[in-house]
Amino acid sequence: MEESEFIWMNNEFVPWKEANIPALTKALHYGYAVFEGIRCYETSKGPALFRLQDHMKRLMNSAHIMQLKTPYKKEEYEKACIEIIRKNKLTQAYVRPLIYLGYGALGMDIKGVPVDSLVAGFKFKTYLGEEAVKHGVKIKTSSYRRHNVNSMMVKAKTSGNYPNSILAKMEALNSGFADALMLDQEGYVCECTAENVFMVKNNILVTPPLMSALEGITRDSIMQIARDEKISVEERLFTRDEMYTADEAFMTGTAAELTPIVNIDERIIGSGNPEHITKKLQKKYFDIVHGKVSKYKKWLTFVK
């Protein structure tokens, strides 16, 4: 991550090093915040935010689920995301909007506590590394399970859900793997620590249904692209051992983009290299986000 000049905070642009919050900000103590991650890509027509409106819709839905009553409308957050790119003179970036409980008395009661917002934009390299995107990664099934739908609001992209991911990620990294495969409470494949997951079997693209997993926007994009490319797509439950015998596998997410998975729990997936469907979808995806496919220009918000 590379620091930028400004962060948008409650409708003002604040210098990066002055964008601070009080020590007793409630979100800091209880993880009560919702956020998004949005990529801005360089194109021949200038920088473009990928699926900005869809990300902002999910942000507002998350705030609604968590009863965070922000004073700003969806369109105002969209404008802030565009302006943070322009103000910081960025050509490519990762954009992080955050709606969070502000400074107030400690305790579980959130009534009367202000709801604050920020939008940061900064240069951001490939999440798992360039080699991971080209050649794929090894992942490990985590000993931690995804949140049950009755224990957390799993459809909200809320900060409080992510210690679960951090624990799983650190477990995987400490064991020599790039990321973790998360199972749900019943033992079915759910997602990775911050990515949705896909496998290819008999030329069919398969992904878990959205029960405990977040409704990924990159996931949705890849499914739409696959169908447009006449690739069959199925949403169904499957186990980790079924995934061991997949022909191909990959993860998707705003940060991870489309990263091949070539090894799970020391089982080689397919040939051990990214294969036809993975490479085809990956190439198409990168062409789309860089504005090279006119059919998908509706997914791009150009910063002019």
C-alpha cells in the first residue's frame, strides 16, 4: 500500500496523516463498521472504477443490516470514490469506503453514537503477488469455520466478521500456504479468507451457494462472463475432497482479482498449472476491467 495525499472524511478531504479518529471510537473497540473494496484500473480513457454502483449498493445494504444510519446517500459515496481518485491524481488504485460507529461512550448500546464515514484511495499492487496470478497458489483448509448465519450477519460486509478470516489466514501463512480454504459449519466448502472460490469439473464451473459466503461482486462478474462465453455454471454444495479432484480451481475477489489455485492441502489440482477455463476467464476479466471490451463498459465508471 502506498499512502496518498488525501482521505475523504465526513464530506471533507483531509490530509492522509491528519485523517485520525479518537482513541475511544466505538468501531475500534467493537468492530462495528461496514466497508467495501473497489478497484480502479487504468484504461485508454483514463482511470475507471470497476462496478462502483454495485459496490455502493452493497455498502448501503451492509449499513442497513447493521443499523448504521449514515447521513450520506449512496450517490454521495459514489461521488466521494470518484473524487478521491481525482484529488489524489491516481491512475490505478484500491478504494476503501468505511461507515463506522464514531466516538461515544463504551458499551453495547449504539443509540446516540455518531455514524462517521471515510473513503481512502491509494496505489495497491497485486494482492497475492504477480506470480500468484500467473502460476497459481497453494491453499490450506482452515481449522476455523465460517460464521454461522445465526451467529453473525454474514450478508453484511462488516469489520467484525474479519478476525475469523485473519486467524485462518495467519494459520495458512504460518504453515507455508498463501491462503486458507474456509468450510461452513456443516463442513462444505464456503470461500477463502477474503475471496470466493470456484472449481472446474468436466468443463462445468462450480461455486458454492451464498449461504455463509459473502455475495462477491467479482464472483458475480466471473459467473456472468462465463455464461457469456458459453461455459456452464453451477451453484451447489461440495466438499473439500471433491475439490481435490477438480480439473481446475481459482479464487475471486476485488483484491485477489482472479487467482488460480493449483494445490489444496498438498493435493495438486489438475495438472498443477492454470488451465484452459481459468486462463480464459482471467484474460477476459483483465481485458474488461482495463476497458478493452465494449460489451462490459457498463461496469466501468470513468474518472474524468
